[in-house]
Amino acid sequence: MAAGSGRGAERTPQGGTVEQAKDACLRLLAVRARSRAELARRLAEKGYAEEIAETALARLTEVGLIDDAAFAEQWVQSRHTFSGKGRQALAQELRRKGVAQADAEPALEAISSDDETARATELVRRKLRTMPRDLDADKTVRRLVGMLARRGYSSATAFTVVKAELAGIESADEFD
């Protein structure tokens, strides 16, 4: 092992080398995909000099290991499918992760209005199973719309889905 290349040297790189910065990025990318801005922030936190970090990030981008457009696509798909996030919340998350609007927009457009409505409907149905049956109708609407709003769905989508689901329940109750 070369002098200064041990674990202790990585914790306090005092500028560090390009190779150390690339290795740090690769370790972070092994855990999950990350945006270029996230990696730059982490390298700065570890004490890498800005020019060292930029060189390492440029090289990793050049070989395709850092791709903000692909990251945005994967992030949007995953968070929409598994966490039930709406477009607004996903756009905000991507901004926080430092993904440029040009890279985020195509990924966000991949979620159609129908996809968003279908996912919101699933969330409302799941929530309705756990809500008290004797709850006031207005309070039910407020809770359900609020839940969807917190997940990043537009108020128009939230109200449309909630009203449709509650109307479906009421018509089903009439036939009981």
C-alpha cells in the first residue's frame, strides 16, 4: 500500500488525488445511483479540492458512470412506483439532488396523467381501508386530498380521484 493511500488518508484528503476522489465516488455509486451534484457535495464534505473533484467527476461522466438524465429517469420511476410520489414532489426531489431541469423534465414527462391518476387512486383506496367509516364526508375528503398533496399530486388530480372514489363507495353502499 502506498504512503497516504490508507483509510485515514481518505478521511482527511487535504485536497486528495483524482484517484482517491474517483474511488470515493465509486463507493457511493455502489450503494445507489447519485447525481453529479450529490457526488460533488460529498467530495467537498470529505475535503477534496474543487479541481480534483471536478476532474474525477468529469472522468466518471465521460465513461458513463455519472449520468444525470439516467439518474433522473431511474429516480422518478422508482419513487413514483414504490413511494407513490406525484410529479410535483419528484420535481422537487430532483432539484434538491442538483439535477438540471433539462435532465429532469424528460423523466418527469414519462409519468402520464393516467399513470398519476392510477397511482393516486391506489393510494386513496389503500387509505380508505384504514379510515373510520363514520367519519364526516368533508373531513374524509380533506384527509385524502391532504395525503395526496403531501405526496406531490396536483390539487386537481387529488380532488378528482377522491371524489370519484367516494362516489364509487356511496353507489356500492346503495346496493348493499
